[in-house]
Amino acid sequence: MARPDIPCLEGYPEYDVRWAWHDGPLTPGLTCVFRVKNEARNLPWVLPPMFEAVQHVVLVDNESDDGTAEVAREVAASVGASDRFTLATYPFRVSRAGTEHLTTPPKSVHSLTHFYNWSFAHVRTTYSMKWDGDMVLTREGVAYLADLSWQLEDSGAVVAIPRHPLSIVSDSEAWLDLGYKFLEPWVYPMGPEFTFVKAFEWEVREFPDSSERIVAPEGLCVELKWLDADEFAHWSTAGDFDRARAPRKAREWDVYTAIAAGRAEEVPGLVRIEAPSGVHVIDHVANSWLPRAERPLVRRLPSWAPVDV
């Protein structure tokens, strides 16, 4: 067997990282990579539009106990995409973002850095996209990514995509955060200059300074936040966010605590949305409300908030 590019610290050969480009040219196209834990509730909204938008989907299940893997298989089959779907299992506890991540060696199977590199080592296309199991593409988002996937070939460009957090109160009510610009790079070429490295709070994907930065328009994606779930379980110290290094998480915490306390109307930029009878609020926002909303969507950007593009 060929020597791995990143051997894991614990000595498990099947969880070493070996990049696919060593086996020959990668196939043109875009692969979406999900790293998920207990996302069964979200996947029926998340996966179908993504299968429309990209050439392949890789889903890495990290010790879910809610049937995430089974739901993913069922959704892929229901939309006729089983042949464009790769399901993998990562059976290790991954350190939470923040202090736990900081103290975990980057080549350990428990590190976010190794977990991400191992997940992306399953990609066989020239481009890949990091995506979360709670992020739903709108119809505009599907069209944008489907069109972009073939245009990126050989460009070396990195694409940043805005997302809009949607805090779900019930099947018919939610609060959409349009008071903060949630923007970060999601789409990258595959290659040795585009791998994950350890940073302070979380993993970071490297890319050369020469890479063109493309910023996608607003309104392509909503990020589901369920008030009856622990949306901060992947953080070592939820609520104790360094506002200089993690301003997005600080904003999410402020929004969550305000809605939970019944103070949502006091937060600038939060918009209450009520769905029509018989329509789930997620479908209403993604398919009707956002496409019709006046642009620009995000009108307020605090002067202290960096934008990662």
C-alpha cells in the first residue's frame, strides 16, 4: 500500500489520509462533502436540492444515533441519486470547536483537522464543497451551483457563499437573521494547496493568495437552527465566544438567547416569518419568501465584524 499523505496519530491505517489525485486525474465536476452527526431531521430538506446542484455527494456520518445514515440513503434513493452518493462512517469522537480543538494534535483521529482531511479524501472530482447538514439551498442556490460547477474547471477560484440562519420556533413560525453578513468560503479546488490545517477555534482550509475569490449573491442558502435542539453542542464552551475571533458564533448565541427569552424583536435584523397554512416554514422561506425578498437582504454589517472572503 502506498504511503499515506497524513498518517493518523493512533495508527489506524483505514483512517490515514491519502489524496485521490495520486491515482490519476480527477473527474471534472463538483462534489459536496457533508460531515454530520445527528442530522436526520434536516436531511430531507438539505439533500434533495444538493443532489440537483452538484455532480456527487459524500456524507461522512460521525457516530450518529438518530438514523442519519439510513435517512441519507433513503433520500438519495428517492431522488434517483444513489449512484452519485458516497456514505462513509467516522467512528471517533471529534473534539469540539474551541479549547478542545486547540489541545488536540492535528493528526489525531479526534482532531477536526484530521476529520476534515479524511472526509475530503473521498472526493474524486476537481472541485469540492464543504457543506453542513443543516444548510438548505434555495431554488436560486440550486441554479447558481449547477451553473457554477462546470465554469470553475481549471480556474483555481475559491467561492464564498452567504448563508442566512433560520431559527425555527414551530412548523409555521421562524426568525430569519438578516442583520449580520454570514459569509465564508465553501467551494475550493482539490489539490495539495487546498487542504485543512489547524487554527485556534476550528479547522481552516488553506488556499494560495493567488486564488481568485468569487462571492456568491445573497439568498442562496438558509441555515436551520432548531430552538428545541442544542445548536452549540459542537463547541467546548457555548456562549463564551471571543467576539474578535468568532464574531459569527457570538451573533448566533445572541440571537438564540434573545429568541429563547422572548426578546427576538429587540435584535436588529431579525425578521419574523409565518408560513401559510399547510406549508412548512422551511419550505416557505426557501422557496417563496427569500426569492421574493428585496435585495440587498443583509443591510446591517457591524463595523467590528470581519468577512472571511
